[in-house]
Amino acid sequence: SEQGHILTNGHVVEAADEIEVALADTRRAKARVIGIDPESDLAVLKIDLPRLPSIIFGQSEQARVGDVVLAIGNPFGVGQTVTLGIISAMGRSHLGINTFENFIQTDAAINPGNSGGALVDTSGQLIGINTAIYSRTPGGASLGIGFAIPASTAKQVLEQIVQTGQVTRGWIGVGVQDMTKELAESFKLPAVRGALITEVLRGTPANKAGIKVGDILVGVDGKPVIDSSGMLNLIAALNPGTQATLNVVRAQQETSVKVIVGRRPPQTRQGQ
């Protein structure tokens, strides 16, 4: 931003004692960490310089498979580099990279050193933050499968960290798993949809609202739950302290349950 806020990946800076930012106009500045969000692997830095160029956030929700994109970074430390590709897929999850996953997949060459760099559209607007690659080699050479955090997610994290120094997410206190064809048949359901509740932690919002193990969560405030990853993102987007309506299937009947959303514990790995 013009105020000197910089987005990058958390894993790029989390172990750093000192951080220096080099701009394209040859200026350099010491940066301080404003906040790191481990669950999305995003970090916000701040530098103090006048007349800073800033990027414009694009509409990552409107990006489509086949759109041309450019990845900006510093692969293998050779210097700033731009590579060209297309969006290969949207909404990639279940990759085991971050807790919250909704990646844009691209075949633009992304290599070590690209992490935290911008993925932009042909107008130069930010579409995503380059984060990870699929590779079979120890050095992590590009095989044309790279992943970027959508700009919409990055913007939400940026705004919260700038305002409060941390990211606050909704939480209801359940364990879930994806529905499968076999599970749907065992529950006598006509279609595979939603996320199966496998655990309800005692004293949590879900427990107080009457959610039970074996319930199938199919909607959150009117938005359909596709799978466990989608459910996690929908719950996390809720504001703690507010009331949300959960649509669940119980004993083959769909019903709605009101729940007062809690605050997600930092870096929790247990429950959603």
C-alpha cells in the first residue's frame, strides 16, 4: 500500500531476525513485521518510505480457468522475474499446505524464491499471492503446478492484521470429515453433499446449540457446504459473537440450528 504495508508469505519471514525490502527503483528499507497468520501462511510487513508504489487488488472471485496470469518473484535469487501462464484451476484444497485452503492453481513457472510474490492479471492487478508448488525434486523445480492464495483472502487478512495485529475467525468446535458415496448410502441420503460431524467438543458453541455427532452440515447462513474444507472456510468467515444459522441433516430430515459463533483459538488443529 502507499502507507508501506507489504503482503508476503508467513514462511518467508517467520524465522528472520532482520528483514530488508528492496524496491524496483533501487531503494532499500528495513521492514518490521506487523503480524503473521500461520493458518493462511500470510504475513504483513511495514516499511517507512515516501512515494511508495502500490498494487491494485483485482477481483479474484471473478477469475476463471484459462485466464492469463503473470507470476512475479525472485526465483533461486537470480533477481526479479516475471513468468506467464494461465489459471489452471480454482478452489484447490485438501493439499495439506495450510489450515485454510482455497488456492488458485497456475502453470506460470513458480520456483523457490517466488513465495510471497504477486500473481497478477494482464492489467497488473493482484489476483493472488504465490505460495507453493508441486514438485518431485528436492530443490523444488517447477512442474507447472503452482498455487496462490486468492487476493480476496489476502485482503481480509491484511486488513485485520493492520487493524488489530492478528486475524480473528469464527469457530463452533466440531470435528468433521468429507461425505463419501458410501457414507451417503449408509445415512440413506440421495446425494453426496455436506460435511459429516464426527466430534462435538464439550462446552463449545456447537455443543450448546445441540449439534450432535452424526449430523451432516449442509449449509451455513444460506451458503451450501460442499465439503469439510469449504465448511471450515465458511465458519471461519463468521464474526465471533454473532448468531449463525446452520442447516443440518439429521435422521434424513433437514433442519436449521441457531448457534452463537465463538472465536477460533489461535493455531488450533483440533476442531473446526
